Amino acid sequence: MPKQPAKANTKKPHLRNNLAYLLVAVGTIVIFFLTTFNLDCYLETQKVLGSATVISKSHNEIAFWEVFLHENENYIEGWYELAKLKIDEGDISGARQALLEIEKINPNSEKLMRFNNSL
């Protein structure tokens, strides 16, 4: 009578197959998540380095100062800041308007005279 293989030997390859399948599945999921994370980081750095971000920041600052100065008309430093931002953006007439507001508040300001000379 021929010898039959032991039952314990038949379970080991089945367990090895399941373990290999599990490792491949987990490895695939980990690689997928790492790739997604890396792509997200790459795209985020592209957004930060764009020139559109810098321009919108300048517009946001100008909008902030315009709203703030509408509520606090006598804040001279705010008018100076708005004038600087307008000059940086190339809006000379807007900068002159801000300087006129400063002149209404303090017509003898030395800083105002330097600003007017620079324009």
C-alpha cells in the first residue's frame, strides 16, 4: 500500500499563498497612498511658487487696507501702506489719492513730502 502525504503538508502551501497574497495587497495599498501623497505635495508646491499667488496677495492687502481705512479714516500709517501697495502695483493715481488723504490729516508731514517727491 502506498504512503499518503501527511495532511499538515497540504496546509502549509495554502497558508503561504494566503500570506503572499496579503503582503502583495498591503504593499500595493501602501504604494498607492505614498504615490497619492507625493503627487499632492508636488502639486501644492507648484501652486505656492506661481506668480498668480503673489498678485492675489497684493490685491488682498489693498482690499484690506481700503476697507480698514474706510472705517478708520485718520490712521496715517494705513494710508502710507496703501500708497506703497498702489505704487508697487503701478497705480500712481491711486497712490496719489492715498497721499491726498494723508495731506488732509497732517499736511506738514515730512514723510508725506518725501513720498510726494518720489512720485
